[in-house]
Amino acid sequence: MKDVQRACHEFVDCLHTARTEDDFRRVAERTAHALGFRWFAYFGRRADAPNLISSYPKSWTDHYFDEQYDEIDPVLQKPLTPCRVFQWDGRAARSAKSARERRLFDDALSFKIRTGLTVRIPGGNGQSAAFTLAVDDRSLGLDRFVETSQDLLQMIGLTYHAHVSARMGRASLADQTGTPLTQRERQCLAWISQGKTMQDIASLLDVTPRGVKFHLDNARRNLAALSLPHAVALAIRQGLLP
């Protein structure tokens, strides 16, 4: 349980640095892997158009929307109770309500998407969202995992939805490039410039070294630096570090 709590803590920390769709994808994918899942998918249904951020194979997501499966996917239907974790199994095609829904299950299995969980997030004015974690086998012990971690899983789905919605409300995620370093990225670079190791910084910020590396990689990418020392030099030259 401690590992789940640490993964959730890092997830929230990293979400505060996300600005582009790719940022949000990498944050959720890291968390999915940390929790033992292979894929994640966030689906937001707005009045104008659906929005998908996902680590699923593009061939699957293209096929999913070509077939308009979002209209009949059981995990996207209006929940009976708000913000509950919904478990699903792609091999349960026999319980499908229609031939089309059965085909959805069969098609998902052909892409090795076998089982997972979805946090369903209802909203008003025709808006809703869902955050999904999925695996290609049943080795996870999903029932027990959901039973012991349901509150944290709901927090992950709701927090992700809140951050993505806030960004999309201000501007298109795809257009949000070239923005300054976040406070956390500057913080990590500043510690590096003072000779601290990733382990040192992890202890100071109460995250794992992997979390520190995530922020430093973002900083290097945003500064178009060739290396970490180069990123530090550029940040100092641009007045981004004290």
C-alpha cells in the first residue's frame, strides 16, 4: 500500500508540471507502470468533441473511434453512483448487451487489452470523463487491488481530469509549448547546480529519484538542452535560476 501511496504522491507532483498533451500522457503512463498496469486512457466527453489522451496503440484508438465504440462502451456509460471504480474484463463478451458491444470486447482482445479498471467521472451539460488503467493479463490481482486502493484510484482519476480540464479550458493542449520552466523544474535544476545528486534532491522533495529524473528530463527538453549540465547553463543564462 505504501508503494501505491508513493506513486500517487509523485503523480500529483508531476501533474503540476504538465503543460502539453504529451506531458499529461507521460505523467499518466509513468503512474500506470508504477501501479503495475500496461496502459492508461483518459477520455473526456465535451459538448464540442471527445478528447482522448492514451498510451494505447494508435491502431486501436483509431479503430475504436472509426467504429464509434465510444457511443456504446460500457465503461463510458452514465454511472449509477458518482466517481466509482468500475472493473471490466474484455473476455466477458458473452454478457454483452448487443452484438456491437460483443464486437467491441472481441476487438479489444485482438489488441491484447484484456482487463482493467475505470474511474468514471460524471459531469453536467452533457460532459463526462473516464480514467482507465488496463493490462494484457490477469496477473495483477485486480479485485484485491481495487478493494484496497479504491480511494486512491478515484483520487488519481479525479485529479487527472481536473488538471486536464483546467488546461483545456485555457487553451488547446497542443498549442501550449514554449512556456517557462515550472517551479519544480527550476527547483530541481537549482539543486543540481549546487552539486546535489538525484538521490539528495529526492530526499529534499520527498519523492523518488525517478520523480526527480522526470522533472529534470522535462527541464532539459523544454530548454532544448543537449545534456543536464547544458540545461543548467541555459537556465542560469536566461535568469531562470537564482
